Amino acid sequence: MKTFLQKVSAYSQIIFRALVFIAAALLLHQILPSDARFKYEYQRGAPWKHNNLVAPFDFAVLKSPSEIEAEKREVTQGFAPYFVRDTSVVATEKEQLRNDLLQALEEDIPRREQIIADFMRALDEVYAPGILTSAPRSLGILENKTEIAQITGNEVEKIPIDTLLSEKSAYNLFTGRVTEIRRTYPGAALRLSNIDPGKYIHSNLKFDEKYTQEEIHQLEASVSPSRGMMQEGERIILEGEIVDDQKFQVLESLKQNYEIRKGEGINSRLVAFGKMLLITVFLTLLFSYMYTYKRFILHDARKLLFLLSFLILIVFLALTINSFEGLHIYMFPLAILPVVIRTFYDPRTAIFTLIVTSLLIGFYAPNNYEFVLLEVSAGMIAVFSLNKMHRRVHVVVASLLVGLTYGVVYTAVTLIQEGTLATYNVRMLQWFAWSSLLVLVVYPLIFIFEKIFGFVSDVTLIELSNTNQPLLRKLAEEAPGTFQHSMQIANLAEEVILKIGGNPFLVRAGALYHDIGKAAQPTFFIENQEIGMNPHDQMSYLKSAEIIIDHVRNGIKTARKYKLPESIVEFIATHHGTSKAKYFFLKQQQENPGESFNEKNFAYPGPLPRSREATVVMLIDGIEAASRSMKEKTYDNLRNLISDMIDQKMHDRQLDNSDLTFADIDKIKDILLRKLVNIYHVRIEYPQEKKG
């Protein structure tokens, strides 16, 4: 029955991974552009790297955006903006002025009608040229203009701007005329002093924005987007020829025409099939890497889903930015991908994922090879520079190194391809600077991913390794022998991982917490017992084995209660694998030779360790405990103990799920021997020299 369930479980895992593979492939297929790509890559000022190119069809040579803008400015430069002359303004103001004059001048004032007529004439003279508000000038509507188009009823007339009056100049002009009238009629001057000239001056020319914009759009639309034709078969550029401005524009025109015509004669189904084939190849590479070197990722649904989800998100964001006009794909900090993967997995996985992602994006990026070279170089530098990332300054340093790498590699590529810096694209440095600056967002991102996915960063591991943590203090108080044992294992495991490769912060934290389950019943474990007191003497071997094995289950419960990360719980669950409580198992066999019993009652529940860090702790846990109980701690005895115990673990298939190599095993043996010899102050006995 168990074999059947194991087979079902194995098949279900295979099906799950296959479904994840298919889902990732379908998502990437949706994200990646579906159109056929223009197959030529080129740069302004760089040599043409392909074969001689001739026009595959007739196409118009398009003007560059700067040329079109210049021509638009030229055709609109002499355009006169439209203003509507409001004739009702002067009529209204004249009526108001007449009423005010009739009230101010009594009927017996000599020449009363003549005075009113002079005022009316003066106001007409002021309004005749046209009065503008200050708004058109302040908005730049009249900038570099010499005339306006005045609309009066159905008639349009060009009026020189220098003949128009502003409200201020109109006020000054009318004030002067009013002063002259007062002097002409001294008998009425006192009565006329109440007339305020500014009251009757208002703009009578209103800017017609709608009509003006319509005319401007018509003029701009008249600018031709092309400046000639290329005939089918006509030579465009030769291999090795420099792509100057003119040829660059011809190539851009060919590319745009290709994009327009790409549906003609192209089987869209074959394009989609090719895209899926490319995605399948890259995902197969990634899954093959994980199966060969990091199988624990495939066995952990959370880790597998996060890795693929983050990869897909990065591809989506990079290609989205690349699709926006005015933005460049180098603006996106692709280096955050390997940094995040390195934080939660390992450097090798980070770099391999970076390469696969760069190749996938690079197929759709401009200058494919250059893109892949720049991104892989910058990403690898980011991974190497963040070997330790438990302080913000480490991220800042990584950001600076990423920017520097971009600049150095791009300069090298430019020099190799062009042999000069005369055509160096300085604007690229701006995108590189943005990208390296955005690498800084990785620090808060890591803490967000920790909370969402239950991962653990180096910063968190360092905090957990602090012996003042409540759970470690509890262990030190209730099971001091176990605490010292855990400290010893942490030191040994950290030393081993530093030599064979792995996360020293993870292995140290895992080692410190691996035996916390012993705090539930500390006196049942030899390292916490006083001399002459052993509670196992009063119970059966089966019961003793049950209590010993329960420290794993108790440890997992305690870890969950204190909300320790799953990566730490793995150490607790796997540090004995599926091995047996050997002492009590052998005692049961020896003292009850004819009695049958279930061996599984003496076995730990497992599972087997998958990460190299958890595997190292499992190996050291047994060796450290056994070495303490040795009566004669000689060099040979320690060497034999280490070798025998590790070989036994391998024989019992406790390392089957681990990624440790035989070379790693040999290193572990050497390191443990050297460290234990130092701990126990063992003298190495050198062979005697033979005499005579």
C-alpha cells in the first residue's frame, strides 16, 4: 500500500511540474511579441555587419522625426494666428461714455453736444487699430509673429502686429485725448474731471484658438512624411559600410515598411510555433539545470513557482518598457533578477536564470548580442558584489558596480566595433545610470518577498542567529547541554559550508535551532543528564525510542509556534533523515533475539535533507555527538569515526536527495577531522624513524 501511495505521490509531482512548465510557456508566449521580427540589427555610425542589402520591394524613404519637425516649424512659422474682432465692445463702451457725459454735463453747458462728439471720436480712434489683451503675448501665441489674421464678420484681414494696441497703450492714448478735450473746453473741465478713461478701454480682439489650431494642423498635415523612393532591387548598403544618417533613415524606412507589410506572405501560425519552440528550449534548459544541480527547487512548489513567476514578471516589464516610445530597454534594471534569486536560492542558480532570461529578452531587444553581453556582465557583477547582503551599503555598492560595468562594457564594444569614440552614444550612459539606480529597489523588494512567499534573507538569518533570541535563550536555560551541542554544530557547519559552497548564514541559523525539540523533555537526552541519572533506565526501549524521535516533532511544533521560516524548519525535520534511533534499536534486537517487532517504530519520520546546508548539519550532528562520547580521541580514531559515519549515511541512502558531490564529501571529512583535532587538542603521532 505504501509503495502504491509513493508511486502516486511521485507521479503527482511529475504532473505538477509538467503543468507548471506548460503554464510558464503559455504565459511567456502571451508576453513575447507575436509579430515576425525585422532580422537586421544596425546602429547609426557603426559598420553594417550583414551581407550586402538591396531593397526587397518598393518603399518610400521616410523623413526622420527631426526633419519632419523642422519642416512643420517652417510651414507654420509664417502662419498668422486668428483673432475675432468684437464690434460690440466699442458700441457698448461708447454708449456707456455718452450716458456718463450726459450726467456730468448740464444742459446749459456751452457746446455740450460738441464735447460729447469729440469724446466719441476719440474713443473710435483708440479702438480702430484693435486692442489686444496681454494673454496672447504671455502664452507665446505671438512669438516670432509679425501679423495676425483679423476676422470681422465673414471677412479675414491680415493686420501687422505693430499697429495693434495693448490695453495699457490704448488707455494711455485715450487718457491723452481726454486731457486735450478738457483743455479745449476749460468751462467744462471741472465737470469732465469725473470721467475715468480706463473705464471704457477693453480688448476688442479675441484669440480664436480652435480655428487657429485647425489651420496649424492642416499646414502640418501638408508636410510629406517621405523624401523619395527606393525601387525593388536597388542597393541600400554594402557589407562593412558605415551606417551614416542617410543610410540609417533608409534602413529605418525599410524596417517600418516591413512592419506594415509583415502580414503579407508570412504564416502567423509558423511565427507563433517558432516563438513557442524558442520558449520551450529556454525553459527546458532551466528545468534541466534544476533537475541536475538543484533538484530541491523542483521538489519545493513554493520555490519553483516563485522562480518562474519572477522570471516571467521580469520579461514582461522589460518588454513593456521597450515598447514605449522614448524609453529604452536598458532603463529596466534586469540585474535585480539575479540579485533576488541569489538571495533566496544561490549564486549559481541566479547566474543561470540571468543567462536564460537575457537570451529570451535579447531575441526581441535591439542589438541582441550587445544586450545579452551587457546584461549578463552587469548581472554577474551584481551577484558577486552581493556575496553578503545584510547591510544597505552593500546594495549601494552593487548599484554603483552595475553602472560601472555597463559603462565599461559598452565602451569596450564601441571601441571594438568602430575603433573610435567619435560616434559614442552618450545617451546610453543615461539609461545605464537609471538602470543601476533602480537596482536599489531590490532591498525593499526582498523584504516584501520574504513576507509574501515565506522566504528568508541573509539579514533575517543573522537576526535569527542572535543567541538572545527568545527561543535560543529558552533552549539555553532548559537544555544547556543541547544548547552547547547546537553551538558546536553551528560553528563546524559554518566552517564546512564556507569551504564547499553554500549559505553560511542559513547553515548557522539552522544548526542553532535544529534540536529545539529537546527543550520539551531535556533530561531524556544524554547531554542534559546529570551523572547517575538516566530516565531511560526505567522504561522500555520502544518507549525510549519514541521519546527520542519525538524531539523532531516537538521541534517542528515549537518552530511553527515561534513562526520560524520554513527554511529553518527543514533543518529540524531532516537532521536525522529517516535513520533509526540506533542505540535503542540495537538494544531491542540484542535483548529480544527471538521476538519480532516493527523496525519502523524506531525510525525517524524524515524527510531526507535536500539542501546542502541541511545535509551538512545532519552529518555533523551525529559525528559531533559521537566524538564527545569517545574514550580515546586520537587522530586515527577521529578520522575513522568521521569516515565511517559519513559512509554509513551514504549506505543508508540518507544523502539521496542532496546535491552534495563526492568531492564535497571528501572536503567535509577533511574539514571535520581538522576541526575536531583542534577542539580536542589531539596530538598527531608521527611514525618512528627506523634506525640502522
